[in-house]
Amino acid sequence: MMIVGSCNDCHTAGFAPSDGKVPEKDWLLGSGPLGYRGPWGTTYAPNLRVTAGGMTEDQWVKFSKELKSRPPMPWFNLNQWAESDLRALYQYIKHLGPVGEPAQAYLPPDKTPKPPYVQWPAAPK
Ligand code: HEC
């Protein structure tokens, strides 16, 4: 499914470094060990099968339209998706199979994450 291509970059462990060669059965299970560290702290791309697994399709649509999250999630793009696309995405995630484990928990800025993590440069002063 084309529309999840860019989501895999972050929400699928190892996707970008392997040139996208991760089997579909492992898609959207979360960023795994990889954290995204910046002024906001360290975020981990959640396992979207867990997220969608705990919601009805209607709840998913509302959640996606109202989502505001920390970087680097492009939540403002997801907010703009057509309802039909969000419903298709929900069905797609559901069909991927076993939900797996939740991603690692967010760490506040004063906590140093275990590697690997991507360090964002501080904003220019
Ligand atoms: C550049 C990396 C990146 C990309 C690309 C990305 N995400 Fe995310 N996403 C994240 C991170 C990191 C979080 C967690 C942010 C936080 O902890 O506040 C997140 C959070 C989410 C959440 C909230 C999940 C929850 O359980 O709270 C949803 C839903 C989501 N992303 C969907 C998507 C979809 C759909 C796409 C593709 C259209 C996508 N994301 C693309 C990094 C990304």
C-alpha cells in the first residue's frame, strides 16, 4: 500500500537503513530501539498495530484527525487526511497481523537515551 511508505521510515524498525527491504509482516511495529532526540526529549515511533488495535475504526479516524504529537511525527499532515484514507489505513494496519509489543516510552529532555538515537541539532539562537 503506497500511503504507508513514508510512515515506515519511522514506524518500522530498520526500514530506511535497509532501503525499504523489511518484510511487510514486520511493518508499523514501531521504531524499535531507535530514538529521536532533540529539545523535546527522546521520542520513539509507536507501534501502530498496538495503537489501532485498541480502537474502533471511528475512534481511529477521530484520533488521527486530532493528533498533536512531539517531533519528528508529521501529525499536521495526518490531520489533513481524508476520512476515507484514514479508514483504509485502519483496515490496512488491522490486516498486518499480530500486534506485537508497544514501543519504548518517551524520555524527557534531561534523560539520556540508550543508543541508537538520532540527535536533532539545537535550534539556532
Ligand atoms: C519522521 C518520523 C515519522 C514519520 C515519517 C511518521 N511518524 Fe508517526 N510518529 C513518529 C513519532 C516519533 C511518534 C511519537 C511522538 C510522540 O511521542 O509524541 C509518532 C506518533 C504517531 C501516532 C500516534 C500513535 C500513538 O500511539 O500515540 C500515529 C497515529 C502516527 N504516528 C501515525 C503515522 C502515520 C500514519 C504516518 C505516515 C503517514 C507517520 N506516522 C509517519 C514518527 C514518525
